[in-house]
Amino acid sequence: MMIPAFKTYQALKNEENTAEWSQYWIVWTVFSAAEVVLDSLFFGFQVEYRFPLYYELKLGLVLWLSLAKFKGAQIVYDSYISAVLSTHETLIDDFLTKSEQTARRESAKHLKRAIQGFRQLLLKTLMEVCCLNPARGSQKAR
């Protein structure tokens, strides 16, 4: 991860063409999402026991994708991902927009509930300490 991250930083800093590293990050995102889904569907959470050399193969794939000598990310992007994204761009964009809206709406609901709960807890605590329990209040005054 350090190689592509640093190379991306250098490309941005030097205002170079960032297409190569943008392709890498797109491929990495697809690879990471596929890995999560495939691991949970086929291997469960003990992938190292069910698929020998899994982590070694994964490391090899990451190196192939990230090292400039191999240009693996460019090959994968040009051969597969670009065509899929181009074909389904509108569908993906609509899905992501709806997902973002749903996430914002649900986050706002949960935040509102959390604030209300905190407010009620704070009021309850203040009432117990100050008003409703004179013995506690008088003990603290002494």
C-alpha cells in the first residue's frame, strides 16, 4: 500500500498525469470490495485454513497491481473495469446517489435520537443531583 500511496502523492505534488495511479486505486477498490464479498461467501472468516497460500497469493497480486514494471492495474483496468464502468455508469451513479441519500437520512435520524437520549439522561441526572434528592444536595452543601 505504501508504494501506490507515495507514488500518488508524488504525482499530485508534481502535477504529473495521475491517470496511472487513479486506475490503480479504482482497481484496488474493486479488488477490496470483491475480497470482502468472496471471503464471507466462500471462505468464511478462516480463509487461511481453507485456501492455502491465500495471503501469499494476495501479496503477489498486490505487487503485480502496484509495481510499475508489471503495470497490472492498468491491464486490469483497461481489459475489464473500464468497460464495465462505461456500460453501467448511469446505473452505478444512480445507486451511489440513492445510497448516499439514504445514509445521510439514516445518520441524521440516529444522530437526532442520540442527542435526544443524551439530553434526557443529562436532565435526569441534573434533576437527581439538584432538585429531586434534597438529601444529596444538602450533603454536598456541607
